[in-house]
Amino acid sequence: MPIFRISAIVNIGISCGRDGVKENVMVSGRGQITLPAKVRRRLGLASGGVLVLEERKGEIILRPAAVMEIETFSDSDIAAWDKEDRLTDPERTAIRKRLGRKR
């Protein structure tokens, strides 16, 4: 069976305040990209850093994410998120199975 590897060049605009900086990055066959070192340094991204990916009108927007401890949020905030959860029970079960969780 042949193995196909597909790569594409994606132009991602990363905004740093008033100056827009654009870099070309390669998308691997596994869907992975590598952010250029100078961009990571400028944005203060370290290994294991989290980004928010947003798809908007055919564009991909990446922004550094703020990760906060769960204790930061009130019980009512968490209850509201649970209420807004749109996953069906089978979807939730499938995700937990993939993650190796039994709950």
C-alpha cells in the first residue's frame, strides 16, 4: 500500500501590536507546523506553551493563550460552561475513550 505524505505552505500572519509580521511555515503530513524561533521569542512562547487557533473567513489566526488554574473560576462559571456543553453523550464517551478515561 503506498504511503502519501502531503505538505502545504500556509502563510500565517502574526500580529505584534502595530507591526504585522508574516512568516511562511510548512504544514507536515501530520498537520503540524513549527513556529519560527524569532516569533516564539517575540511572543514569549516556550516549549509546551498553549495557543488559541481561530479559523475566520478562510484564515488561521494563532494567539498566545492565557492558561489559568481552575480555582480561578467560580462554581457558577463552571456550571454555566457545563450547561453550554453541546456534546452528545456518545460524542463525550468517544472522546473519553480516546483519552483513556472511563468516566
